[in-house]
Amino acid sequence: MRYAFFYIILVLPLPNALVANSGGYWQQHVKYNMHVYLDPHLKIVNGYASIEYSNNSPDTLRQIYFHLYPNAYNDSSVMARELRNIGDKLIQDESERGSISIENLVLTFAGQSPYRNLSIGFGEDKTIGKVELPKPLLPQQQLKISLDFSTSVWQHNGKAGRGGYLKNQFVMSQWYPKLCVYDENGWDQTPYHSLGEFYGEFGDFEVTITTPAEYIVGATGTVVAGDPGWDAVYIDSSLTNDEIKKLVQQRRSDLQNFQPKNKTRTVTFYAENVHDFFWIASPDFMYQQRMSNSIPIHFLTLYSSLDSAERYGWIRQSVHTIAWLEKKVGSFPYPSLLVVQGIASENMEYPMVALLGTFRDVTVSHEIIHSYFYGALANNEYRDAWLDEGLVTFLADEISDNLSRQVPLRGDLIGQLTPITNKDIQLNYLYYYLHSSFDLPLGLESKSYTYVTGYNVNFYVKGSMFFRAIAAAAGDSLFYDILRQYYQQWQFKHVDKSRFVTVCNQVTGDDWNPFFEQWLTRTPKSDYAVTNFTTQKLDDGSWKSVMSLSQHGDVMASVVVRLETSTDEKYEQQWRDSSKTGTVTFYSLAKPVRAIVDPDERLMDEYYLNNFSDGWAFKWALFPEYPNYYYLPRDRYLINWWPRLWYNEIDGGKVGVHWNGGYLNRFHLVRGQLWLNSRSRLPDASISLTESCDNIFPDAWLNMHIAQMGGRRQADINLYREKKYQLFRPPIRQWRVGITAYSLFDDRYVISSVGTRFWDAGTVVKCYVNYDADFNVSNHKLQIASQFDWADKSIIGTSSFAKLSLESKLAVRLIKNKSYLNVRLFAGDNLMNEAMPVQEKFGVAGANGVTRWNHEPLRSVYGVLPKLGYYLPGEGNLRGYSATDQTLFPVADRILAVGSEFLWHNFGIGFIKKNRFISKLRLDLDVLLFGEGAWIPDNTDNTKFLSDAGISLAFSRRMFGKERKITIHFPLWINNPRYLKPNASAARFGYRWLLQLNEIL
């Protein structure tokens, strides 16, 4: 990069101590010696700690502070309060509480008698403990601290925090009295927040751990005494898959019949130059080992997950990651590495440890890279999360791309058929984030983010693209020179933004401060475009090309521009957008084909489609919805299409095609369908256009729609706006205002075999306004919806009416989120004396005619099999009164309905075992008990109140980015069977069933 020439200071690489001293750098040092005992039955770790603390600062200390992180697991902590503020709850059960207590605190100054029975004080949050020193600790003096402590281990619930226990696995992270960092900013007294990670003092740890004998133990450090149990569960790499399965089965049997010679296992781990100590224990581990260069890697896998670990190639990925890092950055900073499977989906870095909840290749690399950036170079992750998480995410993508070019990665069938990379998924999240109103500067502290999604997208994904932009500006070669210098100069020290920027300045000879400031303090936008491209053949046969460029954003950067020729030659130059517009001239031997700005997508360009001189390019994908969810190419307008088949008695066989077109699923959206009907010979078609109106109203969209479907025509135009208060999370408010017109031109689709009409003839033109809102209320979900429709035939159309509907839904979480109570209220009223068209009336048993028309199986009375009860929820929602033969369509001008469901969530059902191509097919089963009632004041047969009750089974699975659900309803009782079949006898109690498909058709 040759970006800004203000000043430069050149220094040669020097030994760590000399560089640190010459810059006035200092850091404290700690030395821990701990003996701890795990009681898995009581869920307690008791321990003794002796800590030597060296005051290397120029300051006199009068207090010391401890992080007492386990105290966060209670209702009064900062972590719990932050979760309550977003409608969530940290503690769902008493087993999820944690704590740490300290006794027998003794302080000893060098050469002096000890001070005994000292007390530890707490502020508002008990995750920070304060000890007043009985005398000042002077610079260059040492203090010995000894204490007994007891940690009550919390049950892991995935809400916030780290570690804990789950079943018989204990993940001991942030579990001991941990001295706070004292640096140039003073004592770091950051409490345990719901978001953000850690900052620790470098030191040496010798920790002796005692567990029951059947437990296998792994930890930070190398084993210096005792037996962690690895040899007893060792898996030889030469074993076949069948032999490994037999070994796993034998391991299960051994545990069931385990009779230990000794009741306990004791092992000692030792580590130098680390700022944290982690350990893990479980009787369910299997052990493997590999070498990467000269570094031993220890693998602990739960035997139930061994097949997944092998299938995803986590061992190969780990070996390759260390080899790549040693080549690109420097020697691995520690003598060994533990890669271990943890509980749930928790992935986390600790010194000398990569804790994995998933075996995806990029995740394995990510946690191992943290051994360098966070482990050996320790930034304050709460204040500067981008500095390690952004860099590590960038390098993990580079490693995975490098490995996939060398060895084909195994995966399931979908993973092999789709061109989706981890970078694709990240960029899709990132572009949504950049266009939202929640894009925040990189340099903010973790507390600036309320929800984990915004935290992750900003620090990990946007942070990764920030380092990608640095690499683009400096060039790949200089970028890795920066990393090597950064690593060599600051190994085993605390780093921050200024130290990294200084290294950038030293290596490149430029001033990088303006570049960093724009991203760390602001949210600059990048939008380059090729505005003109001309070519000219010269007299000597060569070609001259002139590219005109513009930058519509405000980012300050140097961007690569590329010329491609007919002989596949590529010419590149750097262009700096100091004047926002400019030209770049190329000379080539072969004929120019096209010009590109930022060809490697390094600068987070928000509209990359105009970065090409040859205009838009299109990509067609035969795959319903899935590519549109994950795969959003930035250099193509993507059109997903898929064929459809259906049948009804009027059209006969129907052959159709659906398509979705759009750029980044945000710009120039087109949705459409076309049906050819074998019997009626009438084509059905619809098309919708959507454009962003961000320039007028933020988060607003203009929608236009025309359709001819099932004997009806419609035209609609509306303006939609969405207001979010948190990224991807409630509260969310939505407004839509529009005008629609529709008419019926073929009665055959709307009159049943017994003459019941569920759609009136004529043309309806109506204006409408609706408002929807989603909230989280004390860990529960509340939804509110309202709509007002108005039509006046004296102005236009053949109908006059005004109707208002109000709906509220409340989902109350019960019993550890395994059961819910859902309550629904609906009220609808015709506000005028004139009768509404039947299709506009309120459905008693489900949605009304207009809503059913937009749903293919219900568009015609003959759209589904006569005896198949197809249920579409809405309005009255009385499942027991849904007409299974579709000859009746109960509707009302006024209705007041209430419904309730008691739901037991997520009974897992597995059908297909995992293999190389197909992941295990697992359906989630929800069981619901429902009861509903509705008051219908204008019912013609004087039946004012209807009610029903029954049971439902909902089978679901998340596929292709959405939840696919099939629900079968069994209404077992209705209070007035004559309303359903007035001319036939019907029982109050009886067997009937309805089918509902969500996100399937």
C-alpha cells in the first residue's frame, strides 16, 4: 500500500524484551500452583491455590482484584440483567446456578510474616472481587497469595457464559479465582457480560487435578505427573472403521462394568506463558494423537461423536492448520495442543486448547489459530474483539480454501452438490448487516451489542473483511510480513490497536492510522463502479484500454482494477479514489475483454454488480430456495427456478414453473410462476416486482403484483416498511399500505358440487393498511397484527365495505423451553351495514377466501382430494369445523375467537444413520393439545358460540435454510355438529383429521 505519506519510523526487528523495554512496555507476571478435586455427584470443584504475583509496573498497588466468573450464574449478576433486558432468562432451573467462594485468604510480602484471614469485598456484581492490601505493593516487589476456594459448577444451558457441566462431562472454563490484569489502563475490572470474551495476565500454571478414576482429563499445558487416562482409550490410526466401531462398543461396555483399582485419578499439568487455564473431564472420551511438524496434537472425542469427527476430517484439518501457520506466521507458540470436543455447540479458544462443539473445518482452524492471536498475543477481547476474532476468521477462511484445493473435503450430499463456501455464508450475513440500521463501528466494546448475532457479524464477519481489505491494500506478501513481525515482536504480551497499527507502519513504510480510524470509529461504505470502458487497437497491433471509475461510497482505500484479455491474460493496477472519480489506462497485446474493479472482492463492496465493464451477468439455479438462502453470488443476478406439478378437476393436470430472481436477495427482486393446464387450456401466471426504497424511507420496499390464477385476476401495489430494534430479533414492527383490485371471471373454480359459493362475482377495489409487531416479553413471545380494508363502489368496483381485524398471540415458555402455552385472540368486524363479499368475510374454521386463493391447494374447491381435510390457519381457527369435503365454507361478518394450545416441544425421532452422503434424518415432533371457541353474533341458525378440542402432531425438520413442517390435527370434540353438517347427523365426539403443510408447498 502507498496510501498516505505523513511520517514513518523504521525499526529493525529486535528481541521481545528489548522492544518492550525500549517502548516503555511492561506487564505483570503471575505464577499459579493449584490442587483441585472434582466431585461429579455434587457438581463441585474444591481447590487450593498458591499464587505468586510480581508487580513489574512503575506503580504502587494498594488493592488487588480477582475475576470470580462463576458468580455470574445467578439472577442478580450483570450477565443475567443483560439477558433480561432482551427478554431472555439466564437461569431456568436451580441446576443452572453457579458460584465460587473463597476462604483462608493469606497474603505474604517477600521476607515478611503472612497476613491471614483477610476478607474479599464485592461491588454490585460479584464476578469482581477486591482485596485491600494490608500494606502497599511497591514496584518490582512480589506478593504471595494463598487461598482455598470452592466452585459450584453450573449446568450448561447455552444462554450465555462458558463451560459448565452437561450429563457427565465437565467443561471447566473461567472456574478459578483469576487475578485481573493490571496494565497501563489500571486494573481491568470488567464483569462477566453476556457478550464478550476475556483478558488475562500472563504467567505459569502448575495444576494438579483429581477426578473419579473413570474420567479422562485434558487441560491447558503438558502432563508432568500422573495419568490423564489417554492410553486407556487410545485409538490406533491404523484401525479400520469396523475396528474403531468395535473399540467404541468395548469402551461402552468397559464403563458399565468399570471397577477401578483406585477410586480417583490424579494428574498434573504445567504451562508457561499462558493467561488462562482450562480443563475438561468426561468418562466418554476417546483419544487420538498426531504430529504437525514437531508439535504433538492431542484429540479427545466423545465416543458417540467419533464418526462425525472422522467424517469431517478434524484431525487432518488440525495438522494442516498448524503447518500452514508455522509457514505463514511463525513457530507454534506452545509445546503441544489439545483439540477437544465440548458440550452442545460451544466453540471456544483457550491457551493450548481448541474446544469444539462442531467439527466443521473452518471452525477447527479458527480455534487453533487463536493459539497465536489471543493465546500468544493477548488483546483485551472485550475491548478489541475485532483484533483477534476478525483476524482469526480471515485466516481460517484462507486455510480452508488452501486445504480444499489440496484435498477434496468430505461432507454430506448437499455439501457436495452446492458451490457454497464458508466465505459465501459469511458475506451473505455481512451484506444484510451492512444494509441494516445496526451496522456499528468495529472499534466498539462488546457491551455495545445486545444480541449475539450483531456481535458475531460485526466482530467476526465484518472484522474478517476488514483484514481482507488490509491484505488487498498492502498486498498479500506485505500483509503476511506484517503478521510475522507482529507475532515476533509481541509474542506473550498484551496487544491492542495501536501496537498492531505501529507494526503495519513499520513494515509498509506508510501511515495506516487514517485507514484504521475510518473502520474503528465510523461505518464507511464502499460502492465502486465501472462507468465507462473503451478500447482502441493501436498501429503496432497492441491495445489501449481506458476504464472510467467512480466510488459512490465514502471509504478511503486503494483498490485493485483488472483488465482481462481474450488470451486470459490479466493486468492489474492500484487506484486510489481520492477524487471519487478517475480513469485507469491499460496497454495489452491481446484484445481486451472486460475490466473489473476489486476483482477479488476485498473491500466489502455493497453493490458489486456494477463493478464489471460488461454489465450484468446472470446465473440460473435449479434448486428451490436453498441457493437463495445461502448462495448469493455478488457477481451475478441469481435466478432460482424449479418445476411444479398439481391437479384439480377443472384444469386437469397442471405443469408449472416458479422462479425467484434477485441480487443479494435485496435488489431488483422478481418473483413469478407460470402454469399450463391440460384440461381447461387456460394459463395461470403471476409476477411480482420489489424494489428497495432506502433512499426515501429506510428499510422500505415498493411491491407490485399482477396475477391470473384459478379463474381470478388481481393487481396490487403497496409500500412496505419494517422497523427492527435489534438485528434478527424482536421487537420488530411492520407496516404495509396499498391498493388492490381483483375480479372473478370463471365461476367453475368457486362453486362446489352442491352449489355452495365461496367467492362472489364482481370486481373489488380496496385500500388496505396493516400493522404487525413481534415482541419478546420476559422470555415469552407476543405477536400483534391488525388490518383495515376499505372499498366504496360509488367510486370504483362493485362492493362497498369496511372491515377491521385485530389479532394477538402469546407464546409462554414453560419447563426449560420444552413446553409452551400458546394463547390466541382474534376479533373481526364489518364496520358498514352493507354485506361484504363472501371471500372477504371472516373464516370460522380457518383463513378466508382471499387468503385461500393465494394458497395453491385451496385455490379451487377441487384443488385437493375431496376426503382430504387440508387446513389453512387464520381468523376463527376452529379446526373442528373445517369442512373435510370442501362443500361447506363457514364464514361470518363478525367474529370473536379465542384459542389455546399446550405444546410439548421436540421429541426427536431418528430414521437414517449417518453416512458419507446423507446426514442422519431426524424429525422433531411437537405434540399439542388444543381447545378453541368463537362467538358469531350474526349466525343465521342462532348458534352464537362454537367450540372444539383435540390433539395435533407436528413433524418438522430444518432443511435448506427453513423449517419444513407437516402437522396432522385430530379434532376430537365439537359442541355443535349441526353447524358443520346441518342436514346430516354428526356426533359431538368422533374421529376426524386435517392436514396442514407449512413451508412445504
